[in-house]
Amino acid sequence: MTDYGAEEKMDEPSNRQALGTERRMIIQPTSLEDPKLNKLKEVLVDWINTTLKIEHIVVRSLEEDLYDGLVLHHLLRRLAGVHLNVEEIALSTDVQLRKLDAILTALNETFGLNEETAKWNVKLIHSRDLLATLHLLVAIVRRFQPDLALPVNVSVEIIQCEVTKTGIKADKQTEFITFQSNSSEELERESNKECPIDELFKLEAHKIETVKKAILHFVNKNMLSLGLNVTDIDKQIADGVILLLLIGQLEGFFIPLSEFFLCPAGSSEMLHNVTLALDLLIDRGLPVQSIDPQDIVSQDVPATVKVLYHLFKKHKYK
């Protein structure tokens, strides 16, 4: 049996040392072939690569590419806006461990967890422990990207071994990594989890208008310094100009005028602008991959509001 686990902490390190005990979580090799587990890994890899595309970071293996803290550091900085005074490239083991300790401490504070209650720690992540790495990434997604649909009921069979002075105790368990439920209705709802805007457009018209007004206020507040005012979201966003300028304002960069059509003449130039805007948002880690640029140009209200909602959600407190 291959040992995919690593040393886990007891309630207190001093107690473990005094008792001479060591606990290991070993994933059963058959669990590694579970299609649900592989799908979860695939979704997480795609999400990381989409989020960090603008950083030119590409992850291929969760076990091999996250252990040194580089990817986790970039995720923490991009998703939570937390900048740590740690080395960008950590080559030695000691430096990697120090870097991971700072990153996990910051993440645990964000989650409201302490080292004893978290399902991961520095040693586990650094030893390329798949179970701990998955638990950590799922927690990050739930905290910073709750709209991302993860496979439900993903679990692995584990052997929990405890080595003591008197011998070895082994216990077989099922460890759930994602949402657990036996209810078919709950599973279907979790699997097909929609963006809140999709849910919004199932409600009464006056509730939709209330949200649109809030988003319109957000847009105008951020366009004020450019002397621009939006009165009709659907029509004025359709050509992509306001959207590009808004992205520049919120994300803090200037888009060269040569890159888009400031006064688009026709639907093809409008489509160019909107496509550029959505590409920029994807590069910045916003989940707008499913939105068709043509829908924005065609003044599709749900598509337009959805794009603005994701910007609003990310920047509403700035």
C-alpha cells in the first residue's frame, strides 16, 4: 500500500511526544481511482489556472505544484488581497516551511480556524499530502469562490494508523472532502448550483429592479472620476466601452485606446470590445467563462447584470 499521508498533529504536540505516538492517514489506493475524486482534482486545477492565469502560473498536479507555497501565496494575494513578507521563490526546505507557515496562518485566520481544528498543516502540505491539500483547496473555494460548482459527495477510504509504545492501532474510515448529503434534492441543488443572478431572475420584477439599481449606483460611483454617467445598464454596456473603462477603474490599470473601439461602429466592433472585457475579467479570476459576449451586445439583461454583479461582488467594499 502506498502511503499518501503524513504525520498529523495530536491535540498537543507535547502530549504526542510524551506518549511516543504518531498518527498517519493513509488513502486506500483504490480511492485514487474514483471518478468523483479525479473530477474534483480536475475542477480545482482548472480553477487555479483560471484564477492565476494573469500571473502566468500553470498548475498540472495538486500534489507536486502546491507543496512549496508559491501557488498558495499567489492565491492568497489575489483572492484575499493579503500580501505577506515572504520569499517569492523558496528553494530550500527551511524557507519553504517558513513560507507555508505564514500562508496557512493567514488562511486559518480568514477561515476562523486554529491549527488544531484545521484538516491541514505545514508538514502535511509540504509532504505533498493529497488529502490535506484537497481539504485546504475546497476550503479556499468555499470562502472566496462559493459560486464554483464542486462535485458533491467526494470521499476517500482511509486507514488511520496510530503508532504507540504498545503497538499499532489501525482504523478504517470514510473521509468526505466535499458536500455530503443523502438527499437527492440537496445533491441536485448542489451539483447545479447557480449564480445568484440566475436565481434573481426567477423572482418578481420589482426585486430584479432593486438589484439593478444597486449595481447601477455602483457603476456610476466608480465612473464619476471619468465624468461618465450610466442611466440604462442594458443599452450602455452593450458596446463594451463603459465596461472596459469600469474594469480599468476597478482593477487599477489603463487599457490602451488602441486595444478597443472607443466609438464602435457596428456590432462587430462592439463584439470586439465586449470579448476583450470578458477576457480581462477571466484573467483577473472572475467566473464569467460561461457568458457569451454576443449576449451582452444583444442587450441580454441577465448576461449583462451577471457580469456587473461579479465586478460588484469583488469590489463593493473598496
